[in-house]
Amino acid sequence: MAAITRETVTEWLGAQVAAQSLRWRLWAPVAFGGGCATYFAFRAEPPSWPLLLFAVAASGGWLAGRRLHLARAWSLCLLMLAFFALGLAVAKLRTDAVAAPIAPALEGPTVIEGWVVDVDSPGSAGARAIIAPVRIRGLAPEQTPVRIRATIKEALPPAPGEPIRLFAILNPPPAPASPGAYDFGRTAFFQRIGGVAFSLGETRSTVLPEVPWRLRLVMKINAFRFDLAKRIVARQGERAGGVAAAMTTGQEAWLDPAEVDVMRDSGLAHILSISGLHMAVVGGFAFFLVRLLVALWPWLALRVSGKKVAAWAGLLAVGTYLVVSGAPPPAERAAITAAIAFLAVLLDRQAITMHALAVAAFVVLLLQPEAIVTPGFQMSFAATAALVALVEAWPRRPKEISAPLPILAVQRTGAWIGAAVLASLVAGAATGPFAMQHFNRSAMYGLAANLATAPLSDFLIMPALALGALLEPIGLGAPFLWLAAKGIEVMLAIGGWTAGLPGAVRTIASAPEIVLPLAFLGILFCCLWRGPLRWLGLPLACAVLIWPRTPTPDLWIGDGGLQAAWMQDRQAVVARPGVRQFAVDVWTRRRGLEAVERPTEGWTCGRFSCAPETSGPVALWWGRRAPTAEQMDGLCRSAPVVSIRTVVRELPPSCGRRLVLDGLDYARGGAVELKREGPAAANRWRARWVSDVRGERPWSRYGAAEGQ
């Protein structure tokens, strides 16, 4: 055996680095994404000119380096710096471009008149619609948001294109339910949704002035989607039809929340939202169908490239599906990725390569830099990169020569099953860190459920839905929709059985914020690096799983002081069961706790307050009027932390050694986590507010109550 010397190690490392000669450019979109992510990590909004100046200087430095023929290492460093700077600048320009008015929290209900633009997914409080407001009582035209999301009383919202009048409570988009949680306000900002409304009565028709042609076109498309969804539901019934409508048109108004929970617990929830899987199936089905039809017509096959004709058909199918789905951001990202693959075919390039994926990621981030902080983008591109890396590393099996058909069938079937299992494992491993960090749950039998339903979804449900949706407007879609409904029922049965198994779902606490970017870099290193050194990224890829969690806070108080929960014996005791349940679920999952109700004994709770009789961490007052001095004295004597929804002007002497949080604190900071420091008698607490994490950004104006 040859001795291992410093020279041999150096030579081997040099060979590993040299093998990356065509892979370094793949890191440019990663650097661009790093610049976008850095922009969103700022706690204060930066001015435009330093970022633009940095981008111009860095890009000029890279171009100058190329003209001066600098060494490759220096040129690559300048390239990464330039793309990082460009990511910062593009994210800032995108923020400025989409900036729109955000509604302030009004004192009381108001009247909203506007056009129904689209039907949104239902919430716990009822059906929801996206409205383009024309007039809002109490707001000047320059204060009126471009879009608002309204929760309405009816079981089914009005169709897109309807002019309506609402009597509703209007608030700005909600802040995160706890520090570091999902920020709906930021998502709404980039969708130009400047307010959320809760209707207090039935919607009424009204007469409004004509809208611009672009909005009119959008409403007509959405009205077509809504009508198609109703047709599908009428054909298939609400259970299967609700799932089919969501998969086809993106309309989730008919989805049963219980079915959604079952799909989530079984690891199949990704099938319900239109994303890369759906675009790949629709585009791939159109591609192979057209290529087969061209091959079956010899006259045409001799005169045109069947592969390129099929690629044009795939592009048309993806574009049509994007329009029918309503073009939500995940579908737009998936359509861009699919379009680049088909363009590669048209340009006589290999469609599925890491370079094509890098171009797709760069284009998506160039158009939607905010996607870098969304779970959909992170999971989609991590999974796709892992699968492409698997394809690159997959050994090329020699073709059989004159093998008997039975043996060939067994070999091909075994190879297909092995490839499907390995692909599911790789994709699941790549998306696992993001599911743990963002959703705090892991479907333990998700691999089995996806393996069981993948052939059903890819080869039966999606093609049948595509043909059914295409033919339904002319009344010929019934056979295909019936076939898709049967497949959906089997899929739901598999999901229900899987979700009902013992230990089907495991709750996992979120890791510190820095851990997920490290895991993303580790996954990308494993995928982009060619050779055995790629496994150096594995520890980073597993960071979310192995990183120590921060100590759990002793107490959480929701925005406005309307809800509280505290840790006791690794459980989260909820002060007001059933109130702001969404916020409670978010906080308990992020901390890996099980929520339990507060015991009824030992507490004095009324219409506006709840306080412990003997010992407890917090006393709550949620009335709109400030408590009297006597009431305030009783609250302070009952608990070390007192939460008051309104502003308190004066405190009685009994509150001297108590932590009192009132309306001013919640207006400034939102929800808060409290950790006790020192002995209990000292009553010292370390607070972590939502505003501490969220910062002063364009989407964080008008701090609002959480809950959706």
C-alpha cells in the first residue's frame, strides 16, 4: 500500500478542486440569494443609494478583473461579491417597487366598497376573498390599500368581478404570532395586500366605477377559474372535488380543514398546493403526449423535430396551467423552472442539469427576491438540487443484450422501485430541515405515503384532471373528472390511514435563526460539489436536527395581551382556551410544547380578566376599558406579571414589584416571550418582543394583532 504523504494529499486535494472547474459558476446564484437574504435580515430599512453603489462597484470590479486577466481564484471571488451585491440591490429595488399603502388599525368598524378580485383559502373564521377597495370610510384615497383580504360571513364568497359593500373591522396585516415566527405581514406586503378585514354582516352588491383594463382582465380570468372550480366540485362532490379544485385551479374554498390536517399529518399536504410537482406532471404529460403523437404520424415525424414540437407543447401547457391556477408565487417559480427546462430542449441542451437549475433559481430571485425567505422556494429548490445531484451521481447501467422479456421486466421494475424509493428519501432529506424549522412537524410515515400515492398522482390524477379541466368548459370533461375523483378518494384513504398510525406526527422545536441558512448551505454544498468532499457539507445539512435549542421562555403573551401561555412540566398551559388559537398553536409548536388548558380551580376569571387565586405567572385584563385602581390592585397582588390590553395611566403601590405590560408596550412590540432571570423573589424578566426580531421595515408599520 502506498504511503500517504503530504504531497499525495496535496495532489489529491488539487485534483478535487480542479474537478470543480465547470461548477464554480453554479455558486453565483447562491451568492445572489445570499445578498437577497441579507437584505431581509436587516433590522432597519437601508437607503437605496449605498446598496446600488455597492452593486455597481462590485460588478465593475469583477468586469475589470476579467479584462485584466486576474487569476481564476480572484476572478471567482469578485464574481461572488458582485452577485451578492446585486442580490442586495435587487431586493431593495423590489421592495420599493411594490410599496403600497398599509391600512392603520381603525377605532371601530368601517364601510368597505370594492371589487372581488379573487377567492382566497378559507380561514378558521370563514370564507375569505381578495378585494380591490375603491372606497373605505375613514381613509383618504392615498391611504387606501391596493388590496385587502376580507373574511366574510357567507359559506362561499362572491365570485370574482362582483362589486360588493362590506361593514367590517379593518386592521393592517398581522404581525408574527411570536418572535421569529412566520411573518404574514411581509408576505402580504409583496402581494400588495395592505389590510385584513373581518365582515360583521352579509356582503351586499353595490355600484362602483369602471376599473382599469388590467384589473378587469385579472378578474375575468379569476372568474373563469372560480366557475371551473365550481363545475369540478359539482361533478365530483365536495370531498374529492375540493381537492381536485385546489390541484387544478388553486381555489381552496371547498377544502375541508379536517382533510387538510390529515394530508398534512401524512406528509401529503404538498399535493394540495400548486407547485413544482404539478407543473412537472402537466408539462411532462403534454411533452410526452405530443411527442408520441408526432412519432405516430410518419409524414410529420420525417419533417419536424418531434422533441422540439413537444417542448413547445410543454411550454404552452405550463403557461396555460399557470393562468388557470391563478399564478400564485409558488406556481410562478415552478413555471419558470419548467420553462427553462423546455427552452433547453429547444436550444439542443440537456433539460435537467444543475446549470439549468441554477439559471432557474437566478431568474426566480431576480423577479421575486422575497422568495428566498419563503419555505416554498427553499424546499422546492433544495429538493430539486438534491434530485439533480442524484441523477448526476447515478451509475450508468449497461444495456441488456437479448435478455428474456420476463427477466427484463423484473429488472426494470426493481430498478424503478429502487429509484423511486431513493428519490423520495433524497428529496425528503433535503426538505426535512425546512419542514422542521418552519412548520415544526415531521410526518414520520411521509415517505411511505408519498411512495404509495406518487404513481396515483403522477399517472392518473393529474393527467385526468388536466384533460377534464380542458374539456369541461365544452361539457366533455365528466369521464376524466370521474376517473380523477376515484384516484383522489384512494389518495385520501391512504393519507387518512397513514395519519392515523401511532406516532404519525412528531413536533420539533425551531432551532436558532442562524441554523437554517447553515443547513441550506450544507445541502447546497452536498449537491453542487462534485466528488467525495461533498460529504463535508453533511454536518451543516443536519444542523437543524442536531443544533441545541435555546431555553424555552417561561411565559408567552400574545399581541394585545389577549392570550397567554406558560411552560409547566414541558407543557404549555393556555390561559384562555379557544382564544387566538392560531397564535397559541404557532408558539407551542415553535417551542416543541404540548398545549393544555388552564385548570379551572385556583383561578378567578370573568368577562374581562383572569387571575390566579394562589400562585400563577400572569394575570390578564383584556377589557377595552382600563381597570379601576381596585381592580388593578387585585391583579398585581395575584401574579408577578400583569398584562393589560389598554393603556394604564397610574399604578397602585401593590404593582411596584410587578412587571406590568399595557397597551403601549403591545403597540410598540407586539407579542412577547419572557424568561425569568434570577430568583423568583427578584421578579426580573428578560423580554423578547416581536419588534426586536422584525425590526423597522416597510412591512412592519402599524403593528397589528396576530391571528389569521
